[in-house]
Amino acid sequence: MRGRDPRCKLAAFALLLPVLMTAPIASPVWMVGVVLVLAGLMLARVGWQEFARGLWRLRWLWLAMLLIHGWFTPGTPLWPVGPALTGEGVLAGGRQAARMILLIGAAWSLMRSTTPMELVGALQRWSGGWRPAQHWLSLLAFCLATLPRLQEDARRVRIGMRLRLAEDQGGFAARLERIVFAGEAMLMRMLWDARRREQGLLARGHADALPLVRAEARATDWRDWVLLLPPAVAWLIWWAGITLW
């Protein structure tokens, strides 16, 4: 998927989204969506262990979904005493969790194979010459361009915080002090960087608006259309209501 037109990848994600989230579980069109998500993860070279670790970090979300659906969905209690979960609710929560996992997989494969600037470039080409959209997309591109510097500044702040407070292994008060120190240091760096960038923009003659940042446009070839074809077919089947069990 790397190197393909980001517009086709965005369109494929948008077409696959309603199939994953609304088609009946285990229906043929939903299973096609599952296969496409797995194929996207493999093409984007997302390791299965990495994907499993990402899902494990969301374990409290999955548990909350099961408990909320289990408690508030009418049905047969799983045990006769006390506040019991219902079997129908647990199944409903499991179905919603499965849909969310597939959605995360599709988004993960998109973000792994496409840079943020490529996504902004795709939206810019979709928006044409509409000035309000161009303005906000230019602002988004400018923010994304500064994001790596902010991440590097945050890394340096964390390193400095560890060196300064390495011997302080206290309890809650010490941890709170470290958080406050990191926040103050990061805020000062952001204000200093914003002022420096403002002066640079003024020096280059951009006094009223940010410069228009355009990502490099990729030429669309037949492989991009091949990438878009399976999600488009799945969407057409879903839209037509063909959900055979």
C-alpha cells in the first residue's frame, strides 16, 4: 500500500467503514470486510504482535463495552443472584468490540502506509479551489509540519526531567512535581518556538495568513484502482442490502 495514491486509500477506508460498522456480523459482506482489513494490515506491514499489543492497551475499553451492554441489555441473566450480566448483552458487547477492532485495524493500515502530509494533500486535491477548505487544510499542514519538532522537544523535556529528578523516588507528590515540571518546560518551549516561527513568517511577507502548504501530488495508475475496487464492490453489496447469511 505504500506509494499508492492517498486519495484512493482514503476512499477505500470511507467505503469500508459502513460495511464494517453496520453490516450484520458473519454475513458474507461483513466477512469480505474482515478479509480486506486483514489484507490491508499485511500490505501495510503491520506486525501481528504490534497490533495485538495495541489492542491490549485498550483492554479496559473492551471490558467496559461488555459490562455496559451486559448490564443494560434485557435478556437471560448469566447468574441468578445479584446484579447479573445478560447473555444477550454480552454477545451484543462482543459484536460491538469486534466492529471496533476491525475499524482500528483499517485505520491503522491507512496511517501506517500514508504520511499525514499525504493525507492532507489528498484532501487538498479533493477540495479543489474552495478557499475555506484550502485555508483550514493549510493550517492543518502547517501544524503537521511542526509536529516532529514538538515531539523532539517533548523527548528532550522527558530526558531532562529524568536527569533532574532521578534521585527523587517519592510518592504521589513527587510524581505530581515531575508532571508540573514537564508541563511548564514544554509550554515554555512551545511559546518560544511559536514566537520564532511568527517572526520568520513576518520576515517572509506572510503577515495576514499562513503560507499555503501543498503536499506532493502522486499520479494515479491502475494499481490504485485495483486497490479501490474490492472496498467499492463491498460497499455496493452493502448498499444494495445483499446480506446473505
